[in-house]
Amino acid sequence: MTFLIGLPILIITAILQTTVISRMPLLNGTADLMLIVITAWALQRQISTSWQWALLGGMLIDYYSGLPFGVYTLSYLALNGAAVILKNRVWQFSYLMHLLLALLGTLLIQGFSVIIILLQGTALPLGTVLQQVILPSLILNLLLTFPIYLLINDVAEQIKPSAVKL
Amino acid sequence: MNELFSQPSRILIISLMILGILALAFSGMFSTLSSVVNAPLISAQSWFSQQYQAARDFVTAPRDVTVLRQEISALEAENARLQAEIIDLQQQLIEFEILSALLEFARSHPEHQYLGASVIGRDPSPFLNYILINRGSDDGLRRGMPVVTHNGLAGRITQVTPSGARVQLITDPTTSINVKIQPTGAEAILSGSITGDISLQQIPQDAAINPGNLILTSGLGGNFPANIIIGQITSVRRQENALFQSASVQPVTDYENLDIVLVITNFNPIDTGPLIPTPENP
């Protein structure tokens, strides 16, 4: 059920990512909308199948990206795993967990991308990469976390209302 | 009284009195008297008239406001429709100007065949400068075909699906293109970068190059047709003990705002991979 509802959400997210978000850079960094959506979904306590969203979202972004297929899928799955661990160990402050995951996810995906481009034989000035791409992307991702978390939280409550403590 | 005057006499007397009064009135003898009488009458009539108008306005005003509000809503809707039409026409004008420029480019390079395509997205990774276009193998596109804008070279197709294609822009950090510098004709290699800037590498030390020189594709390597403009040199870096010079290039195309591109469909890129020596095939 959640997968079926997630399908259009993830497709729209991927389209928004390539048509709008990627055309709104800060210096040379861009936000990763799919990362923010997937991590927000994974942090919802009542959702236990978030890996499906991570898998599908990763495959969609891999389809659009010129990076080798699997970079985004593996990264999103790893982040989903981290989100599940955090969710099970930390009982409060989901939004702060989302901020932490956005930070970790940005560093993971962009670090992964840099390594792959370096392995392909292209020289990248790491200082420039950090200043012009990674840090601006990180700022944009952190800015996106709050509205996306609220939105995904609402969607999750509509699909699967969380249990009420009596 | 009835006994003094007969009936006809009374009628005659009354008629004469009326005629007399009328004659006095017409002659202006009653003007002072009439002004004294009319003044309070007119004042009273004005007061009643004002009260009536106020009462009528009170009764009819809400209806007028409703009508006015409806008219305002209709005008606002009309205004919004016209604004949308203006935006649409402006968009069409921009597209027309781009298409005119592309047509001009195609006419100035008649040796090529072109296929127009719209840019529908960019690569989600900030490290790669790729665009996505809405034409694919169903339209005859193949991997390696060069892509140009009305200003000059944009990139080349790296991946094709039936209905779309991915184009690697020349600003991509993994790009390297053989170019020549005009007017000297010196050869160099153009490279992209992570910031989207492009620069020239491996310019021979003895080549006389200056800011303002034009950069064109050389056609060497077989990946791009020759003589497509790329940009202008903005600064030259020359070191006495270095093997080569390098230079910064200002591209003629704004790669951040690409909307429509042309794919050169009759250019067959040459795969030089098998000609490059490897440890297995020296």
C-alpha cells in the first residue's frame, strides 16, 4: 500500500529534481530533494517498509544521472538503514534526526560521486569541490528538511495513523 | 349678499377679480409677496427631497455594491486572463527568437543536418554538467552526435533512450575537446571544470595567443565537426619553464539557461579507442 502511494510521490520528486531543483544552484551545489524525501519517510515511526522508497527513489535518480548506475540507489539504501537504526534507538527528536541524516547523506553521496569521478581519471580540485559544491548543497538540503519533514509526516499520518498512547 | 347681486352679476364680479389678480401677478406686483411665501416652501421641499434621496440611496446602495463587486470580479478575471496571455505571448516571442537564431545558425552551416530538441532537465548530480533532451533514438539520434545552440557548440550525446537523450555539455569536468585558436591556428585541448568554467590546456609555448582570440573545434579526434565556435580567450597563463601555455575561455553559450538545442544528425563520430595502444595491443 505504502509502496503504491510512494510511486507517484517518488516519480514527481525525481521529475522536480531534474527539472526545477537542478536548475536552482547555490554556487555550484544543488539540493537533493530525493534524499530529503526518502530520509524523512524512513524516520516515520509507523512506516516499516521505507527501504522500498529508498530503492525506487535511488533507481529513479540513477536513471536520470550520468553517474554510474547504483551510486544513488546504494547511498539511499545505506541512509535508509541509518534512519531505521536511529529511529529504533532514539525515541524523540525525529526532526533533529532528519537534519543529521541530511548532513550524513549529503556527505555520503557527494563523497561517493567525487571518488567515482576521480577513479574515472578526472582531476578534481578538492578545495573547490568542498567550497563550491558540497557546502552549498549541504546548506540547501538542510533548508529543505523542515518543510519536507512536515509534508512527509502528514502523508504518513494519512496513510498510517500512528498509535495513540492511552 | 345674495339679495344684493343676481347670479350673473356675481359670476361677472368674481371673473373680474380673478382677471385683476392675474393681471397684477403678470405685472409683477405679487413678486415680493410670492418670494416671501415661496422661500419656506422651497426650503421645505428641498429638505423632503434630500430625505427621500437619502432613503432611496439607503435602499438601493447595497444592490449597487453587489453589482459593482460582480463587475470588479469580472474585470479581475479578464485582467488575469490578459496577463496570462501576455506571459504566453512573451514566452512565444522568446521561443521564436531562439528558433530564429537556431535557423540562422543552421543556414550559416548548411553542410550539416539538424534536429531541434527541447531541454527538459539537468543531471541531478551537481558534479556533472549534463542536460536531458526530449528527442531520442526514435527520432534518429545516436550516441556521440554533436549538439549545438544558435551561438555555438553545446556538447554531445552520451546516452540515448527511445524518447530522450542525455547530452554532456562541454563544461562538464570530464570533457576534453580538440580545438584550434584563431587567427593563429594553434591547437589546444579544451577542458571543463567542476565550476562550469572552461579552459584551454596544452597550448604550444611558441603559439602567439591573446585575449579575444576565437576558439573553434578543430575536428581532430573525430568527436566533433570542425569550425564550430566555442568561445573567446579571456586570459592567458604563460610560464617560462612550462611545456605549455594555458588560457581561460569565455564560452559564447550560456549553459545555465539552455532551452532549445540542435543535434547535428549527419555527423558520424569516429571511435578512436581501438587505435590507442594498450598493453595488450601495443
